[in-house]
Amino acid sequence: MMQRIRYAGDARVFARNLHRLRIATPALSQRKLARELGVSRSCYARYELGQRMPPAWFAAKAAAYFHTSMEQLFSEGGKQNE
């Protein structure tokens, strides 16, 4: 049960950081970012809303896209886009 709670928290933290990075990038829509990262817009939206935990490959691609690390995407004080 403790893992389940941690999993949900990790998904919310990742979602919050992913959303912040996307909206900090001018003219970057969910649809455009989803295409860049190789998923459908609806799948991307579930990651950004914290409804699903992304697979490692997606987190790695998102980290590379935003020039950050996977660790920062899953950290409470995730890096803001500079």
C-alpha cells in the first residue's frame, strides 16, 4: 500500500513539472509536444494531469526535450525552463 501512495505522488509531481515546463515554452501546445515525444495528445494529457505514470522512455525523452534530468522531473522542486 505504501508503494501505491508513493506512485501516485510521483505521478503528480511529474505532471506538475511537465506542465510548468510546457507552459513556460511559448506556443507549445499539448498536441505539438505529444507529437515531439512520440505519443498521442490524449496519452500526453494523462501524463500531464497525473492520471498515469509515464514509462521510463517517455520521461527520458521529456527530460531531453526540456534539457533537464529525469530526476528533476520527478522532484518537488523541478527545474523551471530557463
